[in-house]
Amino acid sequence: MRASGFTLVEMLVVLVVLALVAALVPPLLAGGRDRLELAATTREIAAALRETRSLAIREGRSEAFVLDGAGLFRAGAGPVRRLPAGLLLSITGVADGRARAAIRFFADGSSTGGHLILLRGERRSDVTVDWLTGRVALDAAAR
């Protein structure tokens, strides 16, 4: 007659499987977090650009979205915001002569145009501002 229960070998196999799962899951979750943070920051930048364009049209004067080398950005006269740590942003726009880049929007809705590239590890997201219409477009990954 055999007693019911688990053998020592069966228990060790279960513990090894649990240890492997515990070791493999956190890196997978971190990659998902990076992807979500990049997408959220891309949408925040696009919203700030759209806010700047709306402000220029509403006020009837040019307004600028400004980014400096320290990862700080500002939409028009709004508050200064900071990019998340570890996220890199490259902007093709108009230099304002103070180690900053800007995309300027005009009262008619047009702009100087520009292209922003956000990088987080191997992931990339793009935001483009059309110079003629001032339209802000996101790449498909950031939507």
C-alpha cells in the first residue's frame, strides 16, 4: 500500500520551476513598462504641441514649444515639464540661440515644422509637426 502525498523529488521540481518563473518574469514586465512609458510620454508631447498650436490661434500671436538639453520642455506659457529619466528626445526644429530647440506655431495655425524622436532603450516613437498646417502626427506605435 502506497501513502498519498508528494515525494521530495516532486517538491524540488516544483520549487525549481517556481524559481525560474520568478527569475524570468520581472525583466519581461520591465520591457512592457518601458513601452507604456514611451507611449504615454509621446502622447504627452503631442498634446503639448497641440496645446501650443491652439494657444497661438486663440491668442492671435506666435507661440513656441521649447525643449532644452536637460530634458525640460514647455508648451507656450505653460508649466515647465520634465521628460522621464532614461528617455531621450531628439528634436529637429528651430534653434533659439540658447541651447534650446523650438517648434513655433503662428496665429494662422501654421508652424515652423519639426520632427521629434523619443527613444527608450531599443524602442522608438516619432512625432511630426507639419509646417504648412501645424498638424501634429504620431507614429502608429504611439497611438
